[in-house]
Amino acid sequence: MKNTNQIMLAVATVLTMAACNADDSWYNEKWTDTTSTTASDDENSQTTASADDVVNGVSTTGDVTTFSLAFNKNAIAETYRADADDDDYLENTAIERTITITFSTTADATVEGDDDGIVTVSGNDVIATNTAGEVIRYILTGTTTDGFFKLYSTKKQAIVLNGVNITNPDGAAINNQSKKRTFIVLNDGSKNYLTDGANYSDATADEDMKACFFSEGQLIFSGSGYLEVDANCKAGIRSDDYVRTLPKTNIFVNASSGNGIRGNDAVIVSGGVININITGTADKGISSDGEVRIDGGRTTILTSGGYEYDSDESDYTACSGIKADSLVTINGGELNIKSTGIGGKGINCDDQIVINDGVVRIVTTGKRQKDSKGSVSPKGIKADGNITFNGGQTQVRLEGSGDGTEAIESKKEIHIEAGTVECYSYDDAINSAGNLYIDGGYVYARAMNNDGIDAAEGYSAFINGGTVIAVGGGMQAISSSSKQASIAVSASLGTTLGVLDGTTAILGYTTPASNSGTSLMISSPAFKSGSAYTLRSGCTLDGGTSFYGLTTGCTIGSGSQSVDATASISVSGSMGGMGGGMPGGGFRPGGW
């Protein structure tokens, strides 16, 4: 485990370098190549980040108030290694037959490798029915503007997409009625396109057809080719079981009237590049009735759809980048979500959210909708159960205004154990309906109108470790049962404050220059409860390393005002002025 100084230095380096890279074209709102090493195929190019672009595995993307998000089709450097104990790897399955199907715009589709009549063809409507009990590999290639591939089987199988382009104006492009595991292989170097129709007149009453690429059984994507799914009626990719992507896959889903990727039981991103564009009303980028798990890769989701009234819930509902009923777990990789519609959310879970590692960046720009029928508010990360941060870097920015416009909200408890949690919002930056525990890591919580951190009435906030900066229009009381001391004051915007132990500089902090409340709380392992400190306002800070304006290892120059104060474990939540924060330039620390 890194020591505090190492972590602080890494974060400071990230933020400093981000300013230098502010014009990086990665953030343009369009497809773009921004690689230092790029292959000839721009849709499947290999990106190798330079050492200057990464600190401890975290990309330098700007701080929580400035970072931006956009699609990036470029491949990422990943290792694909088949796990011999994992049945989701095709290498662990013996293929017994290969059938190649070639679609055409000028003739009927053709079939090779089928001597038993497994495949039937009508124009470019292709149906495979495997009753032979073999594990079959189907290779799809060619182009059709009026066709589909449909599959029935009692055995698992593989579908290799090898430069295929299927448009079905009357339904799904690929409809897999097999309930067995199906491997979808994006052949290396291939470009593959699937498009459904604006209506599903091909659908029958006795069979599901819920997506442009639909499957009754598990769908496991592998291979380093490129797949683009244009969904015009329902979801882009959907399984009534689970969907999983393995390293090196590259998938783009554009859904105008449904979810992007949906797995009834789970959606698991083990790797690959996933880009999802959602424009439909109240639709979700990735959704599951069970779990959504991100283990690696780079996933980017943009939602721009509006909200609607849900009669079953008697309330409004809006878009979400990720929506899960049971659990969201992030173990690694990179997750980017931007939601621009009213009430839009980044991650929304009916149970628990656990972030163990990786990089999570979320931006919402919509406002709150409220009337006599109900309300829907933007949230960056929202859970009806607990939210736990065990590591990684999480950045959440909410640009819309209105009550309930909160960066991180749990209807139960929030636990911050390690990593960095950086958030900026109009209403509470971090809000829990139960107790809130900060036991380690680095936390920056900035609210324009309400509390930086907030626990509901009747519950408490505990700070037991870590480095915490909370800025807002109000201040949550910190429980006397906490284990780490805090400072709580009212400070003018754009003020530099210094904390000294006698003549020894402990730390300095420069408050935001705009768009913030004036209530400030700082908690640091450097503070000792019961010790006397000198607080200096209007001073200069030289040297050191910084985390959102909080600087350690610095020299503190002379200031306009200073007072003596004693650090305390508990913070009352009511503060006096500091550095001109009170009428007449009063300088009184609060919470001591």
C-alpha cells in the first residue's frame, strides 16, 4: 500500500499535467484518433499511451471541474489470456463443424460447409437449425440490405463476424433463439455492422425479438475486430441471460429507441473498448436486472434522451449510463459517462455500488424536473443500498441546478475506504440517508448551494482517516466518535489559508474562486486533536504538492490575519468567519 506522501504526490502530478493537456483532441465531441501509435485501420487502431499521460495508471484528464468526455474508438493495450477454468473462453470449447454464410446485395446468400441442411436460405433471410448435437462455428461475411441471421440450437456455438454488414428493415439483424452459450468472435481486422428496422414486423408471438442483436442465451464477445450496432427500434445488444465482453473487443452501439447493452442476469465488461450512444427517452446505456460489473477495458456512454412518466412507479424516470437492479461493481478499467438530459444519471442502482479500483468519470448537465405528478433529479452516482469506495479514482461533476442535484447519493450508507473521490455539484456533493464513513483516501466534495458532505437527520458523518476537503453552502456536523480531527470555518472565495504548528507549516488551502459556498471543512492526518495551531489568512504558499488547492510540504508566507485555535475530533456544523468571511473581515474558526 502506498504511503500518504506517495499518493498525494501522484494526485498532484495528475492535476498539474491535466492543465497541460487541456486541448487534447480526445475530448472532442466526435470520433477521433489521438494516438501516439496508430494502426492503419482508424476504427480498430492500437493506442499506446506515453509515460507522460499516465500516473499510477490514472489518465491525466483534468480535475473534477474541468474534465470532459467523448467517444474514442481507438483500441487500448490489453492482454488476452484464456482462463482454462472459464467456460466463457472459446478456447475451452471444441468446435466440431464450420459453416460459412456469405450475404449479398445482388443475389441470394450462399452457404459453405453444410452438407446436412442445417442452414436454409430465402433471399438473404438465413436460418440455422442445429439438431445434430454438434458444436458449430458460423462465419458470417458479406453485405445485405434486407436480410437476417437466425439461429436455433440445443448446443452452444460460435458466431464469427468476418466483415459482415446486415440490415433487416423488419426486425433484428441477428436473432439467436438458442438458450446455450454463444461466442461472438469479431475476426481480427474486420469491420462489422448490424442495423435493425424502425419496426419489428418479423416478430412472432411465440418468440422474443428484443434487440438488433438478440439472444436467449449468454453472449460472449471476443476478438479484436470492430462491431457497430445501429438500433432503431429496441435495444442494441440484448441477452435474456448475460452479456460479457473480453479484452481486445471493440464495440459501438448507437440506440435511438432502446437500451444500449442489456443482459437480464448481468452485463460484464472484462475488457475491450465499448462506446454506447443513447438518444431515446429514459433509456439506459448498460442495464441489467442483476449485476453490472466492470473489470477492465474502456467503456464510454453518452445519453441525451429526455424523461418520461412511469405509471408503474407513479413517478418520472430518466436516462442512466448504467442501471442495475442488484449490484454495480467496478474492479478496474475506465468508465466514462455523460448524461445531458433532464434528470439524467450516471450510475443508478437499486441495491449496492462498490468501486474497488479503476477510473470512473461522470458528468451530468441536466436539471431537475418536478411537478404535481412527481420529480426526477440528476445524480452522478445513486444507490438505494450502500455505496463503498475501496480504491480507484472517481470524478463526478453535476452542472445542472435544483434541489436533489447531487453528485453521490446513497439511500443507506456511504463508506470511503481508499482511492480518490472527487465531486462537484449544485446540491450536496456527497449525501447519505444513513451514516457516512470516511476512513481513508482523498476526498474533495464541493457544492455550489448545499453541503459538501451530508448525512441525513438522525445519522452521523464520521472521519476516521484520509484527507478530506468539503466546500459548500452549509456544513455537516462531524461525530465526536470520529478518530481524526478536522477544521471547519467560513472562508471567502479565492482566499488562501495556512495552518501552522508554531512556526512549522502543516498545510495550506486556497478556496475556490467562484461557484461555491463559503463553508469549509478540512480533515487531515496531520491534525492532532487537542493541539493548538495558528490559522493564517491571505497568505502565500510556496512549493509543496497539492490536491484541489490543499497543499502540503509548502512554505506559508505572511498573511493579513491569524488566530490561535485548537483542533477537535468533532465539528458542530456551525462556523464563524475566516479570512473576510464575516462582515467587517472577521476571522474566527468554527468547529473547535
